[in-house]
Amino acid sequence: MFEIGRVCMKIAGRDAGKKCLVIDVVDEHFVMIDGQTRRRKCNIKHLEPINQAVQINKNAPAPEVARVLNEIGILVEEKKQKVKSEKKAKTARPKRARKKKELPVKEKVKEKTKIIKSETKTKKLDKNKPEEKVEEKA
């Protein structure tokens, strides 16, 4: 009943209600299908055979299955072929900037006092410099 080339309707699962074509008989309980469904092994309990059958080679490629089904009036979208040689180009991602480690509170206070001390030293040095006199024009 489920020979190569038999057109079937999937009655269970995600592809339920879609038409497919038997492309290989795996054993007495399973067949390989393709068409409006995904190409996969399917239990014959999940298929309902239709009175149509077509001539097709065992394990025919997806474009050939689509062409044969389109000829008998079953619309099948072209599936994208995965090519092993074409790999996704890696996109350059920006590297994350490292966050500065926050110091504990005690060390923050020490750091602030160092800055204040260094500022006061520079002010003292500025006071020791002789001031320049500005001449006013009258």
C-alpha cells in the first residue's frame, strides 16, 4: 500500500493536513516522506494514502519531489538547500569594556585624602612663588 511514489496526507503531528510523497520504505512500519511536509521518517499510522501515485526514484532530491507534486496539482514551496561549503561569515563583535573594580569604602576614603593632601601641597607651592604685579592703565 505504501510504495515509493504514493501520495499521502499527513494526519498527525506538526505537519497534519499536508500532502506528501513516499520516497523510501524504511521497514513495515516506517516510510520516508517529503513534499509539503519536512523530509523525515514517518510512521505509516500517521499517513492516509491518496489514490494518486507518481513515478519517482528512491530517495529523490527535494527539487525533484517538488516538481513532480507541482505537476499533479499539489503546490510545494522550494526548500533551501544547505550547502556544507558555505559557512556563515563571522561578524566582528565589539569587545566588552572592562568595568573598573570599585574599591571598598575605606580605600576610597584613603584615595580621597591622598588627592586632598596632594592638592594642598601644590597650593602651598603656589603661595611660595612671587606674585606678578599687574599694572593698571589709567
